[in-house]
Amino acid sequence: MSDPALTRLGAAALADAMRAGDVSAREVVDAHLDRIATHDGVDASGDVWRALPADRLGPDDLHAFLVVTAAAARERADDVDRRRRAGEDLGPLAGVPLALKDVLTLRGVPTTCGSRMLEGWEPPYDATVTRRLHDADVIILGKTNMDEFAMGSSTENSAFGPTRNPWDLDRVPGGSSGGSAAAVAAGMAPLGIGTDTGGSIRQPAAFTGLVGAKPTYGAVSRHGLVAFASSLDQAGPFARDVTDAALLQSVLQGHDPHDATSDPTAPSDLLATLRDGVAGLRIGVVTELEDAGCEPGVRQVFLDALDLLERLGARIERVSLPHAAYGLPAYYLVAPAEASSNLARFDGVRYGNRVDAPTAETMNAATRAAGFGPEVRRRIMIGTHALSSGYVDAYYLQAARVRTLIARDYAAAFADVDVLVSPTTPTVPFRLGERTDDPLAMYRSDVATVPASLAGIPALSVPAGLAPAEDGSAPLPVGLQVMAPLREDARTYRVAFALEQALALDPDPAAHGGPRLLGGGGAR
């Protein structure tokens, strides 16, 4: 029987324990696999575990994973232990388990992007992110659930059923990277990988009480990341504390010749200034994002965090990004337009599943109708219209101009302050099904995160406290977003670390009235 207490430890603590010989990588992996088998709703038999069909999931099953590569994880753990015993100098995260979003390719393992279109597809190559994890001896436990093709803010758009939030099983974990966020928050893995196009790491991190970072665009390779919007997509870390997130991003970042958009400059050292504190830092509060539909509880947590940062020595200033208010409509033209182009390849001929029909045209239409869910079809249609003759100037090109203006707003603001902050999301996690029939309400979840995505700058969400839901239920996590100039990712981690140390929040949902998922015991 594995030690469930191991699932309470963060990545750095686990790595230290393994280096000291207090625990083996195999014991660490087994503890997390047991947690998945107990709480996630998987068929835990055989070498590869599969998620149960949605109609067979129990009311307490999180459904964070779509596939768990149990045998491969154990083999990699045994290899790490063998090499460590032989005296090899292994990396700082060697032997640490990780949950990988199902939009990044893992050779020979199904990569579905949460879609029936790719159901059963096994890629013949590893994504660069995956390869760098392997090279660092990080142990991938499996592929996690997500909104289909990363289009969504709740993980309810998955073709395989929604993921639940470990803090309240009736609520969403955010999206589109909700599976990875839920897995880390529930102790099924100390680390996770998500992707962020308009907030799909930061928003789930805020909803599940985690640290989640969107690196500078180009800092992490997109090779092997199934594209949604190529000029926006970035992979990044989930962790239960800032140090673990910085360690993981340090593994992921760096130039990749296989990605034409990869930044060739040397990445910033995320750990060098981590403990430097915020004394003397100029922190700008984005006025357009501070009040963007925030619930009173979320706003109060944010204001309390600002007061704390000021007591720690930071200078707090109000800053305007005049065009940030247009970020959401601009994003929902740029991203769908790129999605329309990227997803054209899934036509029943080149990629994806196929529905046979008498003609190529009817086959293509039937394949896409069967393979894509409603939200993906909606965004393809928006994007196709925005790119069509007669409308491209009025819609797509106008949105591209707004994007440029937003980037200039950020550059001007950073001439006066070192970082910018805002609430990560305007609300606490909403209930499952609450917004599925109201796409505009769902899109507004991203109002504070999309401007940084459009500008390509680094942005990180760090837990800032808890706020009551408007229905009076138990307090739920609230995130604070830290944004920095291009390639200055280290600044976001520095501010987040200072706030984290001062707040000393417990990442365990059970400590705040949530389900008892993280750590020992099987009770929920």
C-alpha cells in the first residue's frame, strides 16, 4: 500500500525527499496512481487506464484524466531510481509526477484534444514540451481532460464529459485546461501542464487555488501542440506553489528550431530573483480590469492583496490600458479566425476520423458535423465569417489593429511600473451547467486574461484568498494576476512568491470546507 501523505507534498519537496533517499520515485508514482484510481473515475486495470464513459462516472468522480499511462510511469520511475542509485546527477525535478493536457502529443498515447474528431489517434512523435519533460526525468502520469480543441472556459465542452472542481464537486474547474488543474488541486499530481490561448491556464488556476503561468509568447515551444490559435497558444505550468511552477517552467522554456515562433533569446532565470521581495517595486493596478464585472467578494480579496503588497514595500499605482476594454471582442475574432484556418485540416481526408458519404463534399460536411462539438463549430463559423471576402477588413483586420493598440498600451504602462496586476477572473468558480446555454457569459470569464494574451506578455495567476459564492456556499479560491513586460517572466514569479509567502494559504480544499481529496484517507 502506498503512502497517501506523499500526495500532499509539492514537487520540490518530493524531489528533495527522493534525492535524500527518504522515498523512491516508484513510491511517489504509486501514491499518485492510487489517488487517481480512488478519486478520478478510471478503469484502473491493465497497463493503460482509461476514463470511464461519462454516463458511468459517479457523482464524486473528478474525471481529470482521459488516459493514465500507469505501466509506463512505473517503468520510468524504476529507471530514475536505478540511475539515482548508480550515482547519476539527475535534474531538480527527476522522479516527480506530472499531468499532461491532452492537446500535447505523447508518442504512442492517444491525443484527443477532448474531441471525437481525434478519438483513438496515437501520434508518432513527442511534442517538444513532452520531450523536455522526459529529458528532465519528470514522469508523465497521463493525459488530462480539456475543452474540445482548447475552446472553452469550464472543461464542459469536452466530448468525454466535464471535469469537476476539487473545491466543490458541483462547480467547474475552469478551462480549457481544467483536467490538469483539477488533477493538481486534488493531489493526483504535484505538477501539471496546461495551454493558455486567452486564459486557459490562469483561469483554471484561479478557480482551483493553484499557481498557473502563461509564459511570454515564444518562450515555450509549440511544436507538437495541436493548434487552436497559433499566434496565441502557449504551454505553461500548474503547481500548488510558486517555486514548483518556476521549476517546471524552467524545464519547459528555451528555443526550439522546430517552432518558427520560438524565441531565440535566452530565457529569463526564474529562480534568480524569486526571493528578492517586492520592496521598491512599482505595481500598477489596471483600472479597466480591476472592476470588469467583479463579484464583491473577488474584488475585496484583490484589494486586501494590494494592501498586503503595499505593506511589504511595493508602491501601488493605478494605471490605465485604454484599449483593454476591447480585448474580449478582439480576441473572439482573432482566435476563431485562426481556429477556422487550423481546424480546416480535420476534414476526413488528411487528419481525424471520417464519416463516409457519396461525395467528397458531403463526406467532409458529415465528418466535421460528427467530429466537432457545438462550441468548436460555433467558433469555426465565427472565424470563417471574419475571414470571408467583404468582411475581413471590418472584422479580422480591425481586431488585429486593436491587438496592436493593446500591446502598445502595455508597453506604455511598463515604462512607468514594473508589473501590472488585476483579478484573474471576475467571479469564483460557477456551477456545472450554469453557463453552457449562454456563450457570452462563458466568454466573459476571460475578460481579464485575454489582453495579456493578445499582447504576448507573461502573465501568472497566484492564489490571493477565498471569497464566498454569491449563493452563500463555502468560500472558493480567488486568483490575482501578475503581468510583466515581454521576456520578464521572472518578475511575475517574484511578485507571486512574495504574496504567497505573506498569505501562507493552505492549498488543500479540505482545509477550507471542500471535499477531502488531497492527502490521506479515502473519505470525501
